Amino acid sequence: MDIGGEHQIPAAREAVWRALNDADILRRAIPGCEALEKISATEFNARITAKIGPVKARFKARIQLEDLDPPSSYTLTGEGQGGVAGFAKGAAKVRLVDQGEGASVLKYEAEMRVGGKIAQVGSRLVRGAARKTAAGFFANFVAILGESA
Amino acid sequence: MNANATTNSGIGGSVRRREDSRFLQGRGKYTDDINIAGQTYAVFVRSPHAHARINGIDTAAAAAAEGVAAVFTAEHTKDIGGVPTGWQVHSKDGEPMAEPKHPVLAEGAARHVGDPVAMVIAATRRQARDAAELVTVDYDPQPAAVDMKAALADGAAKVHGDLPGNLCYDWELGDKAAVDEAFAGAAHVTKLDLVNNRLIPNAVEPRCAIGDYDSVSGEHTLYTTSQNPHVIRLLMGAFVLSIPEHKLRVVAPDVGGGFGSKIFHYAEEALVTWAAAQIKKPVKWTAERSESFMSDAHGRDHVTHAELALDANGKFLALRCSTLANMGAYLSTFAPCIPTYLHGTLLAGQYATPAIYCEVKAVFTNTVPVDAYRGAGRPEATFILERIVDQAAAETGVDPAELRRRNMIQPEQFPYQTPVALQYDTGNYEATLDQALKAADYAGFEARRKQSAAAGKLRGVGLSCYIEACGIAPSNVVGSLGARAGLYEAATVRVNPTGSVVVFTGSHAHGQGHETTFAQVVSDMLGIDYDAVEIVHGDTAKVPFGMGTYGSRSIAVGGAAIAKAVDKIIAKGKKIAAHLLEAGEGDIVFENGAFKVAGTDREKSFGDIALTAYVPHQYPLESLEPGLEETAFYDPANFTYPAGTYVCEVEVDPDTGQVTVASFHASDDFGNLINPMIVEGQVHGGLAQGIGQALLENCVYDAEGQLLSGSYMDYCMPRADDLPSFQVDTTVTACTHNPLGVKGCGEAGAIGAPPALINAVVNALNGGGHSIAHLDMPATPQKVWAAMQSN
Amino acid sequence: MSEQITVTVNGDTVSARPAANTLLSAFLREELGLTGAHVGCDTSQCGACVVLVDGKSVKSCTMLARQADGASLTTIEGLAGDGGELHPMQEAFRDNHGLQCGFCTPGMVLSAVDLVSRNPDPSEGEVRRWLEGNICRCTGYHNIVKSIRAAAKVMRA
């Protein structure tokens, strides 16, 4: 399943890039994220609670950043184990475009796969849940950037 | 069919069911209703991957969680035998099928979504569920084999690394040379590719199992949702847990529907039985519905290419079929025989086709095991045959009813030897065809088509003339074909001293009403009050033996065993009566519940004889044992062959593709009927499942082997509003080889309905100006609409 | 300490302290031993667990036990009269062979009782649409529909 989109962010590209690599900002921005720990420059461990249709699960996720091209793009891959609820994994290609005047655009294309009970009971709902999560993330992200600005 | 209230409580009476009193008041006792003091609860951790290596399982956190009694993985269960398969099929080259081990908990690899990996047992259900969340499994996902054709290709991902590939067997039946020759000389050949969609049985009661162990006596008890407790005892005791029969009791109490899915021996049953002995506490497991979807054996799932050769007069010359049949990841109990001996052998149908050849490749895939589901092999055969016959009719311009009639086996041809091994004992196929056509007003269809057209709807009519083989038998024949069990049935008839009767039958009931039907048979045969007969089933500690309920065998095999035992009671009663009446045994006749000296008014009632048997003061003790209890094991001489014609009319909405069943008429020949009301109900239920398959139900896996139709939100169960009222009636040709002349009625609807539906939909579309040869099931609005757009 | 609730179940007053996340279906089956309400699914589709809450049919798996505080519940065990005489709906199901395995039956019967209380003379189509939330795998619904309409006739009289 593929989703994608782009968001206007009222911050300079470098600031956005720094925020995208900041564990604390990411933890606060990712909906349902209970913990996010940076274990190396390109690796995070996370604990995220997600609800897809009738299935609510706590995922233990490992997130890796690859193909880093600061401050304009990276590929984020993640794999989450949701215990008896199953698993989710995906990859997102993220690009930042400098708009000048302290603004930038974040574009992403993501593919995502789910398995186990999430696929069984909620597969129809995964796209909607993913869009909602993405929208929540960007709203939070922009708000947090606004605070620190 | 007369289903009105009746005063006849014997054979042929629509007696109201005695089991209803408890079911209607919530007093049924289903497995999950049973609670044993000190019972613990098991929850299974199941693979979310279709195929993965298991590098390790960390159970420490789960084991330390509140209330947890034990956490088991393959490390603990690896010495337990695998779940066995009850039938061995041989390939064309004589080699036995590939038979990989089916461990009770995944050993080193998980092979389908839902494969059990760990078992967590705790004091409460909630604690077990919470602890299961704490089990961490280190999976290494592997490529999965999902599509059957792709699974057979070179280089495909292998479901079982220790096998050469994913082929289980490559089987054939019939005279290939004769078929090829007939095709070479045919005036017309019709070809069809079709899919028999994968279904999920979905008995509304989820599976449940409770293991109990008495450490003093060493006795194990398993309460389970089974259609055949003795078979479970045999398979689990002998092959999985090595528990001798006298230390293993299996109880299948009230069971909320089976439809085949509760025939099989499942790993969870063995695990709760084993674990109860390990932790010295009863262990209960109840499936959640989403667990049922990924652990109950699925049904159907065939992909077939079929060809029918006809001469210039529309006579069938030969049929050939090539089928891929999905086995899933492991071989379930009867899986190998479903696409072979219950499918290939049925391809003659009602027709005198002289030459038939069938080949079946069974394929392992990373999906839930596939096994018998209502009809089991016979719906697949009927769908092929009744679709291709309809297509041949369309191509040759012959009316579908007429083409069928031209090729039907005639009454004087019985017993009829088909070219695919079966010998039909009796039938009158044109009689059911005529009755159905008349009752459905087939002749008046065109007028109704016009009416529908005036209302903007496309109307179609579809026929299906099915045959099925019920009461799978006899044991020596099925043994030679690979069955690892006998297929007889056992019954004990115990006459109590005051003349009441208890019948112990190996035929389990899970909705079929045996407690009523069997009591009717016994009361009728013995001339005693219906209420004086009690039927006991479902407990290996009470019933001497049994092969259980599947393949519409209860009345034809189980009922016949009861009748045989009753015959023995009567024979012994005659000896007692002869002594009491001082007459020769040969002069005693048994009529209307009394033993009489023929041609005189001297008689003894059944009650007198029963009392004398237990108070043997005036009794031939030197030549006859006291007591009045007889057991019979009945091994049928042949299958029984119910047959019938179904006529379905549908309306298709050309704007949406929505198919509505406008009418459905079923004429069936089930031989003699014991309880017409119950028979009618069995037909209704079968029709609903057949219509469900044709229009609504579909099991969907994605390319990675994830089960997408895994809940009632995505797997479309037929609701009341999806179905019409049914018109059903019967004709009778009595079975020639069982004592009751009965054939069986449990699966007919599910076998006969799907092709009638699809024939009707195709007829509707083509009548509306489209040109469509075939539509795969289920004919959903989307599929029908798309077909209309493209043709 | 869990919150105490008081409910009337089949005419008897019951006080209990169910855990906050105990479903009404589990409360009835596991705490009160009323196993007539059956659990056939985990997504609130099958309807085997239907009970009457203040006379209205409710899937007892969609409600927490605590939400029933103060309510009057009728389960299948309480539908027959005190003397054991069957409710006309139960009678009609038996007379018309409206059940086979019996598992969906309690939900069907109670759902039907609610239907007839709202609509004393439902048409075949109305009965079929009403049963959207009750799945039966055995009967093909034919005899269930027949049973409900027969009971409605008796209950109207």
C-alpha cells in the first residue's frame, strides 16, 4: 500500500532537517509515540501505540535512516512488532525543498505493509489510519517547530 | 414435502425436535459453557507472517507475568507427535504423497499466518491474553508461496524446506487414452477455466477445547467442539500424545455447527490435553473469531481447466479436467482425499458420459490448511460439470434442460458403473428434473424475463443437476484407496428392564437433530413410544465407538447401525418370546410392538420381553444370556447417491451489477425420509451456504500471504436479507443397500446451488445482450458490473 | 475496589463489582453463569450474544457490564414463563424448525422479540432486514423468518 503527500512547513529547510533528526521532537510529533530513543546517528528505537479499526496495538519499532543527503532528503525505514496484533513495516522517501523566506516543503512517498491480525481485521482501514497518522504528525511537527521558532 | 405438524412420531413424521427445548431456553451445554474447578486459560501466540524462520522465542517476561502458570513453545513440545493425516494419496507414478510433519507448535519455522508458535496459560483469560503480548518472537520473514500456480513453478519459495517442492501429489483417475480418442472424434468441444473459490466454514460457535487430567488415575479428558469424538481420541491418543484409549476420554457436548471444520484433529486439542497433565490443572482454550479465521481448516480452493466432448446430437462423449487443489501449509486430517476420491469420482454426475479423465495436483502454500467443508470435493466436481454442460448448451444452441435430459443415466441402467470408479445403486434423474422444472415453471421463464426487463432488470434462469456420494464406504475399499481408518458406524441399543430404550450412537449431532430422528427410527421399529427412546452421543466414555458425522452419513451409516442393533434386539426378543409362549422361534413374528405366535392371538408385549430378559425366571438360560442390549457395527456396501435438480432465477441490476435471487427451487431425491421437517431444514442450510459461495463468500490472501478476509467485516457471511425463501420438494428412490433405504441430505444444497446461481447470472447477462462464457465466484456486484462493461 | 453495579437479571436483583473492562457478555457468562448468551465473534457482527436491556435488543458484547447499572436485563434463560411455559417466540421457533445447532438461537429469539414489540406485523422483508445483525450458519434463515412471523401472529392475537 502506498501513500504520499506534501506539506508546507513554515521553517527554513535546515531547521526542518534538524527537527527531523531530533528524537525529542519526533517523539512529540508522532501520534501515539510513547518513547523514542536515538541509538545512533541513524537509528531509533520507538514504542508507539496505534489503533487501526478495532485493533489497538503497542508496537516496538526500530527506525533507520538511510540514503542521507542533508539537508534535502533521506529514506526512513521502519519495522514494528505489535505482538499478537501482528506487524507493520514500511519505508518513506522524504525530501525537503527550500522555498526561501523561512519556508520549506516536505514531500514524502511511503509504502507500508501490515501483517497478522492488523491485516486480517483492519486491512481496509490501514490506508485511512496511515493518512490520519501522517496528518497528525505534520500538524504536531509544524506546531512544535512554531514553538521553538 | 409435508412439514406440517404430525401425529406420526415414527419414520416419516415431522416430529418437533426434542433438542430444541434446551436450546431455546439457553440450556444447551456447549464446550465454552463448561467450567472445571481450578481451570486455567490458554491463549496462543500465532505467527503474523505467512512464512518466517523462528530464530528464537523470548518467553521470560510472559512467564513472569501475573497469574501465568506456564508458557510452552516447540522446545517443550518437540517430542510430541505431529498432527496426523488420515488419508494417503498416491501419485500417478505410484509414489506416496509428500507428507511433511505438522508440529503442534511451530518448530523453527512458521508456515501460515495463524500458525501457533507459543501457548500461554494463566489463571484468567485476561491474564493469559496480557501475558501473550509479552512473548517476543524473533522472526526472520521468508518469501511465501501463496498462488498455487506460482508455487509449482521452478524456483518458487518452498513451504517445507525439506521437500523437493510444493507438490503434495499428482493424482489421476480414468482412462486417459479413451478420453483422448473420444475428443479426437468429437463434433464439438467446450472448454472452460474455472476457480472454485476458497471458503471459510464459520460455524457460529468458535472452536473450544478443555483438557483435564486426573493425576491419581492417570486419566485424561478432553472436552472439544468436535463432530467425531472417537476419531479425535484415536488420532490424538495414538499419533500425537501416546495415550491409550482407556486413559483418554473425549467429550463433544452440544456443538454449535461444524460443516466439516470440526471433523479434524487440531493442534489446540492436543495441546490443552497435554498441558493439563503438565501443569496438573484443567486448561481451557476458546478461539476468538479472528483466530477461527486463521486456524480453522478452510474449504474448496480449486483451479480447474475442463473440456467436454460432444457428438453432433449433443451426447457427451468424454470429459477431462485438470485441477490444482490447495492443501495449505500442512495436511489437515482428510485433506488429501477431498480433491481426489471425493471429487474426481463424482465427475460423471447424472450423465452417461462414457469416458472421463481427471488429474489433480495438490499444492502446499503458505496458507491455512484446507480440508472438507460442507460437500467436500463434490461441490467442486458439480461446479465443473454443471458449468461446462451449461456452456456446451449455450455453444450448441440446445436448451440447457434438454441437453442434460439427453445425457442422463436412465432408471433401467442402475446399478450404473461410472467411468470414475463409483457404482450408482439407484436413482431417477429425469423424475427430479421434471419435478423441478414444473415446480419452478421453467416453461414460463421468458414471460418473467420480459417482466423483469420492463422493470429495468436482467433476469436469468440457471439449472444444476447434481449427484453426491454420501456415507463414505466401505472400509475395505476406502482402505485400498488410502484411508487410514475404517468408515463404518457403531451403535448400542440398550433396552432397560421396564422397556425404555437408550441408544448410544457414534454419530455426533451438531444441529442435525439426531436425538429426534434416531428416536423416531427406534420407536418405529420397536413399536414403542417415541418418548421412551433416549439418544446418547458425543462421549467416548458412554458410546462404544464411532466414526462421527460428516459426508451426510449420519442416517445412512449411523442410522443403519442403529437399525441393525434393533434387528438384533428383535431377534433376541423372539427367542425369549418363543420360550415364554412355548412356540418355535421360527413361528414368532414381531409386529406393532408385540411378539406373536404367527396365526394365533398369543403374544407378549415388548415390555414383557424386556422385563423377562432382566428377571430371567422363565428363561432359556442354558442357551441365551440374560439382558437385552445389542451393539452393531455397520459397514455399508457402497456410498449412497442422493441427486436432484435445482432451478434458480436471478435478477441483475445492470447499473450496479447487484444480483438478487428471485427464486430458488430444489427437488431432491434423498431416498426415504425419516423426518421431512428436519430434511427440509438441512436443504435450506445447504442452499444458504451454496448461495453464499456463489454470490458473497470469498477468502482472500494478498500476495504476501496475509489473510485479508479475516473477520465478519470482510468475509461476507450470508445474512437473512441476502437470501430468498426456498421452495423445496423431494422424489424418492430408496437406497438399495441400507436397511432404511435412506441416502443423506446434509450437503446437497451446498453442492447443487453454486452452479445453478452462476448459470443463472450468466444467462441473465447473455439474455441482456452481453456475451459472457463464465464468471468466477463469488459473483459480487463489482465482478458482474465489470463483466457487463467488458462484454 | 471496583465500582458496584446493581442490575435486574431475569427479574432478580443482582449486585456485583465487575472490572471496568468487563463486557456485559462476559459478565453474564462468566460471573453470573448465564451461558445462554453465546459469543460467536469478536467484532460485534454475529448477534449470538443479544440480550434485552430494558426491553431493547442489545449485543451484550458491545456494552460494558458497568454500563448496565440500573438496567433490567432479560436473557434467553429468563424468557419463558415462571411455570416453564415457553414464550410464543420460543414456541414458534420450535414449531417451525427455526433452529438447528442452537448457537445463534438465543440472540435470534431475543432480537425477534424486540422486533415484534416494535412492529407487531412485520413483512418477510422487514424480518429479513431486521436480522442483519444476527448470523445463522445452519438454517438459511428460511425457517427463522417463518418462525418470527408465526410468533408475531400469535403475539398479536
